[in-house]
Amino acid sequence: MTRRRPVRRRTRRPGRRQRQRDAQLLVFAVVAAAGIGLVVMVVNWLLAHWWVLVAVLVLAVLAGAGWLSGRQQRARWEAVRAQGRRYGLPQLDALHHTRFEDAVRDLMHRDGCPDAQRVGGRGDLGADVKATDPYGRRWVIQCKHRRNGAHGSPVGTPDLQVLNGTARQVHGADVAVIVTNGRVTGPAVTFAKQQRLHVVDRRTLAVWASGSRPLWELLRAVPPPRRPTSQS
């Protein structure tokens, strides 16, 4: 009798899906190991350089404080705007200088100057706010904000000289004004009178900002109206 050759059993190879799952598990294991290794390295490095972690925490605290301060500032600003554009000196003192310029612009708008705009910034040539009043007069205003209010450095003659040199010649002002929440020196006031400039000091600003009278009713020797406009 002829012996039959033993039948070899074929080894079952894994299917395509199984190979894909195995490959994915392998990749996941490699990535996880690399991630854990990286975390361990970072932790060890931070433990050896603990001051870096302290610096990062300090910066984070400062950034958070700055964000919170900005949010509170915006909240105060919106609260003031909701009061019909009336401001108290403490509110004006607390503003950033650009917000102070915005407040002056809004007060001019409240007084009947719909074209009032803030133009302050680099290269403003002494003009922070421009506006045309209902009587056709062109106003050019330079703002000097002092964080410490009456205790800050006073506005001096050089500040008035800048306004005097550009307000009329460059910006075509009929009324050139400097507005500050601080003090103004005596020589600066004298210079302003000599050059037909107008100074709104802390006291005048308080009356203007908290009331409803337009600025031209609070200042002396304002130029006469031009031909009345449609807003007159």
C-alpha cells in the first residue's frame, strides 16, 4: 500500500484589519512612550531650573491682573457712557490717556459737534481732538492727562507753544484749546492769554464734564460765530 503524505496545515495569516489595528497600537504605544519621556524630561528640567517656573507664574499673574484691570476699565467706561456722557474727576483721573481723549471727544459731541473725532497719536502735531461747533467754528484740542490729577506735573508753557505753533497754521483752528485734568503753571496761563489760546484746567474741566453746558459757554473771549450751520 502506498502511504499518503501527511497534509500540512496552512498557517492562518492575520487579516488586513488586524494588521492595521496592530500597527495603530504600535504607533500609539510609541507616541505614548515618547510623550511620557518628554513629560519626565520637562519635569526634571523644571525641578533643576525652578526659577523658570516661578518667573512663568509671575508673568501669568501679571497678565491676569492686566486683563482684569482692562476689563474693569472698560466696565467703568461703559457705565460713564450710560450716564449721558457726564464724567466726574475721579473717573477722568482713572482713564488711560487715550480714553481721556475719547472722553473729550464725546463731550464735544454732546455739546452739538457731530463731527468730533479723536486724532491723537504719533505725528498728531499738537491736535488730539478736532470738532466743528454748531456755529461753524473749528475747534482743535490738545489733551494733557495726568494720572495723579492735581498732584501730577503741571502743564507748562512748552505745551502751549506746541499748540500755538500748529493749531491755526496746520489744523485751521478758530479755537485752540488745551484740556488737562491737572494743573497749569502761571506762565503758561499768561502765554495762553497773549496768544489767544484757551486753557481748560482741572476746575473748568470738572464743570464742563459733569454738567450740560457746552464748552464755549464756559470760556472767555471765544471767537464770534462763523455763518451758522444746519446744527445752529
